[in-house]
Amino acid sequence: MSWNEEELFKLRERYSEGGGGDIYDPRFKRVADRIFSGNTRVAPFAGIPTFLDAPFRQVDPQNPDFSNLDVAIVGMPMDLGVTNRPGSRFGPRAVRTIERVGPYNHVLDCAPVQQLRVADVGDVPFRSRYMLEQSHQDIEAWIGKIVAAGVMPLSVGGDHSISHPILKAVGKDRPVGMIHIDAHCDTSGAFDGTKFHHGGPFRNAVLDGVLDPTRTIQIGIRGSSEYLWEFSYESGMTVIHAEEMPAMGIPAIIKKALEVVGDGPTYLSFDIDSLDPAYAPGTGTPEIGGPSSREILELIRGLKGVNIMGGDVVEVAPQYDSTTNTAHAGAQMLFEILSLMVFSPTMAGKSR
């Protein structure tokens, strides 16, 4: 249209006296109506911080109640399984403090915290801060209770060893597939006297019969540990190295991921060190030469419609990042995984 006084008059008539919550486009109005109260919304810097500003649900460790929830976001502040720099025990707290992530995902056109019944249910009630194997038992038991309640778990670590006990809970009745975004395959064997460490959760999960390697794809793999990942190839996992990503392009990687996992139940595990350390330096095992945050956002958003039934974000170690960029990236990826859950067939009919 041509710009003239008549068009200016129409704009002034509609918008001069309106507030931030006066939205007329139906697509955006349905979102604004959930978020605005009058012409204001909750200040992102106010109140007690929770994951993605989701409501907090106080849960009794002895008699947990996860009723009336679709998704439980749970912290796992445990990093007893690290091989290099410790500190991801502080990851859940750092991710909780990030403001201004969401509430609207304009690419996937959803507001997941408002459309699903979501709560931050606090942290796993660990019995000890010193005992790794016992901590894994605590994680499996806690996630098992969430799954038994018909609720989808979304976890924030902590080191990547937490994924093994989570998978034991979500894959208890049948092995699940997995989309794994990481710099490392995390399929190595035991060393220093234990197989329970952040370099081997997915070997453990396959051998426990809870993860289907033929429906598993690992994306962004790079660095000097390739010689440790024989199990990925021997078991039938699909591995896409970071060096392959530019030539393949994100659309082709998305297509391959969709082919690998098919329409079966799928877990999504995101390690913050999958990002190049230029974007996320705050992690225990950084590897240069990785994808950008923009590329990973495109990848995750391309998974819309996958039968996601759980996920995690791990290895945020905030003390190695003075900018808070790493925690910010972790919170954003948490939001993207939650957004995918809106469209998961597992969640069919639950979106409000």
C-alpha cells in the first residue's frame, strides 16, 4: 500500500492509546492473552528464579506429587562423573537465573510454558554429595516416579553421566531412540575403576537395553577423543562430525535425524559443549571448531513433530564463563526442547 495521511490516521486510531497487551493479530493475540494481565506482564527480573520462569512446584521427597503436570523440569546439581574441570553442579542454579528466554517461540509458533502444564519441581533429592553411583540411583528413582505419573521429564545437569539413569527410567518398558547433540559421543568404557562417568552414559544405556543404538544419532562430534568412540559405530549409531556439518548443511542433518529416529519414542540430550566455546566457554570439556548457537537452534527447531518423550541440557559450568553466555545458551536450548514437546505425539491433546 502507499503511505498517506489516511493510513497514518488508521494506525493512530488503533494504536495510539493501546497498551502492550492490546494485540489484534489472532496469531499473536492468543499468546498475549496468556501472558499479559491488563497492560502489564511479570517483570523478568522479579520473583524467585525458576527454569524458564515456569511455576515452582514444591515436591515432598517422601511422597512426591506430580499430578496435573505435563512436563516436570528438574535440576540435577551433580558433577561427580567429570573427567576434566568440575563445576557443572552449579549448572541448574545458573540456568534458573537466566531471564528473558521465551515465553514465545516465534519459529515454532508456541508458548510452551503457557500451553502445557509445566512446573519447575526443584532438584533431585540426592542422599549424598559424595557418592556417584548412589546419586545415579537417586536420579533413576526420581525420574521413574515422574514417568510413572505420566509426566514428561526435562532435566538440567550436572554432568552428562546423569543421562544414563534418566534413560534407565524412561526406557524401562522399551528402549528409546535418541538425538544426541554433543562434541563427544560419550560411549567409552570403564576407566579409573568405574564405568559411571560422563564419558560413557550411552554405552551403559545400550548395554542395559534402554537405548536403541540403531535409532540414535550423535551430532557435532569432534576433538581428540575419537579413538574412544568405537562403541558408537559397532552398535549401529549414526555419527555426524562437526567437520561434516558445513558441507552437509543443517537441513540435510535434520532430514537424517528424522530418518534415524523415525516415529518411535525419542529422547533428546543436549550437551552445552556441542557449541563452539566462542558461544559457550563455561563447560568442563570445551572443543573448538563446533557449530554456532544459531545453527543448533535451526537444528533443534527442525525436529518439530518428533516423538520427544524426555530431554536434558547438561555440562553448564558457569564459573568458567564471566559473561553468563553459556548459561544463557543452556536456558535457550532448554526452552527449545520444551517447545518441541508441545508438538510431540506423546503430548497429543494436552496442549491448551
